[in-house]
Amino acid sequence: MKHAILTLYIPMLIVCSVQAQWTDETGIDTLLTNQNVAAVSGIYANGDRFFSWGLNPSTFAYELFYTDTFGGTWTKAESDDKTKSYAAFLNVDEETMYNYGVSIFGAKELRISTDRGESWTALNPTFGGLPAFYAPLYVSLTGSVFVFSSLNGENGIFKSTDEGNTWTPFSTFDDGNSDKSIGGLFAAGSYFFLRTRNDAEGLYRVHKDSSEWKPVLELTDDDQSYLTTSIAGDRIVAVTDRGVEVSNDFGDTWTILTMDELGLEATGTLARGIAVGNSVLLSFQDSGPGTSSIWLVNLDTNTSMDITDGMVEYDRGSELFLMAAGETHVFATRSGNTTTLYKRDLGEFLTSNEEDRLEQPQEVSLSQNYPNPFNPTTNISFNLPSAESVRLTVYNMLGQQVATVANGRFASGQHTVTFNASALVSGMYVYRLQAGNVVETRKMMIVK
């Protein structure tokens, strides 16, 4: 199974009704016909509000529209600068959004919306340090730090800490090679993550206050990284030839779920993928008749299912270009057919029984180790209500620290680590968990 990386903007938008499978409606074009837009250049989602924009040929103004009815009706967003495109969007929270745009003459603009995209205000930063005619494909933000990236790392990654007024190059890699092809950028926690398209490289990470990108998921010559994305804030997912790889600690450690373990029987090339809540939707393209397929991988249950139903003649050479996923719906178009938008209710294939999902911990807690007494290894579990910096240490009865079991940032949820006490003598010990400002301790016994 070969993996490839593709990028596409939808040039036209058609809206369909919701049924129990993929559906399309090829005879209605409410946005282009009713709003006098020459062509829709892209689609974006904030929750279940979807956005699309294009050029109005009668006014030569860039118009942005949004829908709360999954395409049934479109409302024009208000903006005090319509000379710039809407090239890259960024959600800060449910209400606050940023957008970067550029005019046909290369003039730049950073806009902000505090009402979920209904109106936009131009921030008018000076953009000092950015190249002329710079058009980033990726925009990310954590804290007050912005990062822009184009397709090439050598002259396309920049960082701003003053709301876009001054920008500095942000393309120092620990291997000394900044000439990398960039395939994605996102933020999680206090980190930025950068996916490269280069063979045998992978996923890089940098702290927002640091300056050097370092690898957190390295590939071999036989691996091809396809998808890396942030899911639910803390969970990072990468799809490679090794399988679906998941990290719950911002890339420090990874768990590999092989295609066989997931029951994923797709063949051909992985052409496209997108995160949808607790799952990843993957489109596979095969050269054989009737063998292209769409699969959903549920990361809560570690299962997969074929959800190709409803895609008429989805066979040789077909592939799904996923453009936007909301809370309850996903929109997509197919290769070779840019006049139809396909839509499906996510509730049809995401986990529907909320009681089956693990409940989020309400407070920091430290469990008794098991087994106890033990020799030489034991498991220590703890719960976190939110992502936190964690330090788990062991002390003897004299109060001397004798071991560090864990030291780093962990995602919310339950975690279990293994402690190896082969270097310690028999006796009673205290293990101590510090998570943020919370400290918990318990005793354990080593018997040799």
C-alpha cells in the first residue's frame, strides 16, 4: 500500500441533502447562482458552520459566505477589506477566528473575527520581514505566537510574536537542512508541528518559545508519511506504511496500530485523509475496477469500517478529496468531478453511544501500583483532567530521590507507566506524582 500527499482547492460547490450514506445533488448551486460568485475557491469549517469564498466578477471584490444549514442557505460575511483573498483560516476558539489574505498585486492582510466569522476586521499589521508576494498555505497560532508556512521550508516558514507586525525566519532544523517540502502545520499545547513531504523524514516539533525544529516521528526509506494532525487538542495522529500511529503526549511517545489490527482491508494508494472528532477518515485509490474505497478509523475503539456506500461508480482511479469536517458533517469532492460536493452525517459512522466512551477525569488522581509488593517491575496509573506537565518520582524512606519514572507533558485522561526497580534493594518506598500544582503520594513495597 503506497501513500501519497495531495493538495486541492474546490473550484465549485454544490450542496446535497443528508441521508444514511454519501449523497450528492448535482442540479443546485445556491452559492454561485444566488450570490454572483464566479467560482468558489475553498471551503472551511468552524464547528458546524461552513465557510466558502470566491471572487465577485461584477465588483472585483473577494466575498466570504457562511452557512449554518449545511448549504441550504448562504449568508455574506461583513468585512472592511474585500481587496484580499481568504487564503488561510485559523480557529482560536468557537468565536474567534483569523484569516490571512493577499491581493492580486501581492498586498497582505490579517483579519480577525470575534463572532464566529460573521464579520471581519482588518488588523493592518506591517508584516515586516515577510517576502514580497508571500502567500502561506498554512497558518497556526499558540498563545500569542503566529507561524506562517509555505510549501518550502528554506524560505517559507516565519514566526511573529507581535500580532504580525514583525516576522523572523523560523526554519532552523536540528539536521541543518531547511530545504524541506512542507505538507502541513498545526499547533497542539505549547508546540508547533510541521509535516514534511521529503522521503525518510517525517514530523517535526518546536516549542513556541524555542527556535529549532526537532523530529518527533522519523521515517525510514520504506515509509511514506501521509497524514499528521491534531485531534481533540492533545492527540496527534500520523498515518504511515507502518500503520496508524498515535501520540497522547505531544509526540514524545507513539503507539502503532497496524492495518491488520484495525481490520483495515483497503488496497491501493492512500490519497487523502482528514480528522473528524475521535476518528480519521481515509480515502484509498486503486487502479482496479470497483476497488477504490473510503474507510473510517475510530481511535477510541481501535476499529475501522468501510463507508464507501453511496458513492456511485466509485471505482478505478477514484479518490475522495476531503475539504472540511464539522462536528456532525463532512464535505468532500471526488477526483475528476469538481461540480459536485458530497456530504455525509458524521453520526452515521462515529461512535454514537456516548456512554461507551471513557469518561474524562474530573481531578488529578494517583492509583496504587500493581502488583504490590513487586519484583522488579510494577505499573503506576494516574488520571489528568487536562493536559499537564507531569513528574513522577520515587523516594526511599530517608527522603532521598532514587528514581524518576516519568517527566514530561501528558494529555488529559488515564495514563499507565511501568517502573523497573531492578537497581533498588528490598524495602518500602514512596512514589510521588506532581501534575501542575497538584501533588499526590503513595507507598509501595519491593520484595527480592
